[in-house]
Amino acid sequence: MRRDDVSRSKLEVLINIYSHAEYVVFSVPERNIRIGEPCESARELLVQHGAASGVIITAWNPFSEERHPEENAAQNAKLLVEIETAGLRHLRAEGRDPNGVWAAEESYLVFDASNELVARWLLQFEQNAAVAITRTAPATLILHDRFNGG
């Protein structure tokens, strides 16, 4: 199987993992976000920062293949350069496995990033998905184009 071939069953497993993860934004107070759950604290965070939307994204463990922490940190530093070059506001965040099976992944909550920019980052940093938040809906997953035939 080619690296970018993704079976329906693998996609379902990944979505299940991402949907049960906790996404923590390091703000005051700290905010916990979960896929599909109403989250007043996410709405409040967006309002506080004058943003209509946000995306939680990481460069850790490309395509869910575990990498050495130093490699992950270097990739995340490159993502941070991309965020800052785009002139977008951001906060530190991380994705956590509530069962502790996999280590937390350092991430960023980026405010008001365009869908096109998020899609580019997913491709560039080989990420399966990112987490989208808005003021009016529960958090959702934004999937890499490879899951949509792209």
C-alpha cells in the first residue's frame, strides 16, 4: 500500500481517535475542547480574541507516525514560522489522549485562518486533520485532502 493510500477502516479509526481526544488551549483560564461537543468556553475564547473562528493544528507525528520529540519540535517550530508569516494570532495548545496511550502533541490554536491556508498546512506538515472551532457550532475535524480523494 502506498503511503498516501488510506483505507476507509483506517479513516474511521483515526476519526474515532481524534474525536475522543482532548484539545487544550493554554489561555487564562485553560480551555478544553472536544470534537462534536458544545463548548461555551471555545466561543468565549473566540470572542475574547475578536475572532470568528479558530483551528487547532500541529506538525507533530506526520500522518500519525510517531517521531522523535526533537523532530516533532523542529517541525512545530516551522509551523509556527508559517503562522507568524501569515500574520495570524495564535495561542499554544495541545492534543491529549484522555487514556494516556499516546503522548500529548504540542499544537497551536490559530485565529481566523482561511480554509485554503489550513488545507495547505495539512499538506505541508503531513497532518491527517485539524480541529475547527467557531462561535456557533461544536468543534469539528478538517480532514487532509487525501481523505477526500485529493
